[in-house]
Amino acid sequence: MAAAGTCGTGTRSTGSMVAAASTNNVTSFQRRGPRASGADSGCSRLVSIAGTRPSVRNGQLLVSTGLPALDQLLGGGLAVGTVLLIEEDKYNIYSPLLFKYFLAEGIVSGHALLVASAKEDPADILQKLPAPLIDDSYKKECDEDVCSHKMEPDIKMKIAWRYQLLPKMEAGPVSSSRFGHYYDISKRIPQELIETSKWHGFFLPEKISSAFNVESCSLTPGYMKLLQFIQNIIYKEGFDGSNPQKKQKNILRIGIQNLGSPLWGDDICCTENCDTSHSLTKFLYILRGLLRTSLSACIITMPTHLIQNKAVIARVTNLSDTVVGLESFIGSEKETNPLYKDYHGLIHIRQIPRLNNLIYDISDVKDLAFKLKKKLFTIESLLRAPTLFLPQVVSFARGCQRPS
């Protein structure tokens, strides 16, 4: 991956590291001071991009999803050059929020945007993005939420100890941090931010004509046009690194809405034995190849609950790097369950990329729920009471009583 090479200086032996430390009169266990910006540092080229940071695990360049709680669950953020697949909830109420968070974070961070949709004009999508919150505003919202939801002492004692040890998903932003922001969904992003941002829109009804013919390939017209559009933007704007004269590097955030739905000319959601399942998987395969060789990150929302063929879902999952599923309580039995009364749905981290490896990683954090507040979309650990075996013990004791 192009983004994986954040440090091009290569590895050094232990002896050379010790020697370098001794020459600088600094031990190998002591943190070095900030380096001066110059051409001698091979790691500064990608790290200096606004709105990015290197992963503490593998040095991979990361961008924020626009939801700091989700960044924490994904290992620090979304890796550049990867695909984030959002499995839409049943009524498509909450998945558009994650889509908008991703785009809003790109505008605030100064990244370029590419918004593709077959349902809504990209210009209208940008107008509905949430407004960023400053640090003081977020702390005020958190304080109000804590005051309005006080936990009774006896309820806290019933929570299993393993849930108390889990880290909190939502933490207040650090004022000096420029990675990840919080947003107010009750307000719209300022118009001046949209006007100063650089974005490209792909609205399928405007791109497809009746004379377009793709009989020679296995892609639907919508997928073919979208791939050509993405490829042109990546190459012409220099996100593939083909323009070495361009010193100012930037990230391209790609957002594709409702991919796989009938609006894209795909019948994968209409029948179990569809003829275009290979078209969707081939599109994802080519798209991921484009991302791997460019400074770009992509988020895709897909109505996977409508896909009847489980084999297609498995292939789509394997062709995605990160998979997050949203399960809404609307219309289900969990909506009236007292256990979920404080939440609006569950969030499932189905797949996390283990970069530069052949297998995928699985999140260690389970039982996550989300709730939509007045201004914030939050992800929290689901607090469940421990399982009580008292009824079983009582019934067993009754069976062992002597007959009178």
C-alpha cells in the first residue's frame, strides 16, 4: 500500500541505534526531542498531512472516521488505502449519520472529498452535514447528559465486573488534538466551510445515459462509470503520488452511498440467484486496488440485510478491509426489552484489517450499543446484569428434598 510506507528510512540494527544514541548523548530508552523539519527525516512526508496520524501498532497512516469512539474501536482510526463497509440498519436511519460524520471530518481537516450516490445529489448531502463542536461545547453536552442520567447505586452493583473494566468509549477531546472532532447533529455545517473545501460529486442519474453500453465487461453501467470517475480524480489530482513536484500532500476521502441497491442498477438485493453478484464483487476488487496505490480512504454504506445470498455477503466482507454493522431496535423485540431501554441499537465490529497480513483481526470489545441523543451520536459498552443461577439452584434443592 502506498500509505503504508510512512517511514522510508528502513530498519537499523540494534548496534547502530545504540551508537546513534550515544553520539547524541541520549540513551536508547529516553524520548528524543522534536526534530527540526527538514529533508533528513524520512517519516515526515506523510505524517505532516493535516488530519492524519501514524498508527502506534504498525506506523500505518490513519484518518479519523469523524466519530472518535469508532476510531478507538478500529485501533486508532481508518487506515489510508482501505475500505470501511457500513452495513446499513433496517430502515437506514443511523447509517447515514456515520456517512456524514466521515465527510464532515474531511471538510474540517481540509481533505478532498469524492461523494457518490444514486439516490441524492452530492451537493445536497454536503449541505446536511453536521456542524463541528468546539471542546467547551462538547464538555457542556457531556455534563448535561450525566446530570440527566444518574445511575442508582443498587443498579451499579448489579453490573458485571467485566463491564466495569472496559474502557469508556466516549472521552472528552483534548484541546491540542487535531485528529478527530465532535459534531452537533442538530446544526448544519457552516456554508463557508463547504465553499472553501474541495469536493467532487458523482450523481448516478446525471452520469448514465441510455446509449452507454458495457456488454464487453461484467460491470453494470453505474459501477463502470463510478470506477472511471474515481480513477480520473485520483490520477489527475495527484493522489497516487504521480506528481513529485507537488509538495503539499492531501487525503482523498471517498464516500459511496447505498452501494448494491437497485438504484445502482444492481439486482443483488432483489433475488437470491442474481446475475450481477460478480459485478459488485469485481467493483470492490478494482476499487480496493485503486485505494492501495493512493492517498485515499473510502466509506461505503450497503443494505446487506436485503442481500439474500449469504455467499455474496461473505465475498463482500472479504473484499472490504473494515466492516461495521448497525442493528436498529426499531420494529424488533429488543425495542421493548428493558435491557435496551437506554439505547437505540447495537453496533457490531465484524472485521478489522490486519494490514500487511493474510488474515483479518477481530475486535476484542463486544456488546456495544449506540444511542442518538439530541446533539450527539454515542457508542457505549452495553451494561448487562450478570446471569443469576438462583432459580436453577432452588429447583435442584427442591428435587433433593425428602418426601414427607
